Amino acid sequence: MNLYLISQEQNNDWNTYDSAVVAAPDAETARNMHPGTGGPVAWGKDHRWSYGSWCRSVDDVEVFLLATMVGRKQGVVLASFNAG
């Protein structure tokens, strides 16, 4: 399992996530994780988890490998939420 920093700069309004540290097996899985749920983002669906609090497109997600580790399950480790 790897630790990734995922971030986006497209949606910077109130009640949005700008970044998160997630545990995922690869960068593509990390890119498709939602910082609020740890689950996959339903790209192209018009609902709160894909548009309201995160970015609109998988292409807007930046991914940076932080570390490789053993014994961690997949999911969100830490998220940055801009409450309004």
C-alpha cells in the first residue's frame, strides 16, 4: 500500500476539499478516491460527492506519492476541508 497526497485547485469554494492523504495500492486508485468518503468518485454524475465538495474531473486531481508502507488498509488518512 502507498500513501498519496491528492489535491485539486478547480473547486475552491466553501464546503470543499482541497486535498487529502490517502492510502491506495496505486496512483490511479488514489486519483479516483473522494477525500470525504474514501470511496470512488462517480465522475460525470451530478451529485454532491463528485461536484459539490471535490473537483469535476479526474483530470483535475494531482497525485503525489508520499511513501510506501506495509499493513495499512485502503482509505483516507487525512483530509483538508474548507468549511463555510
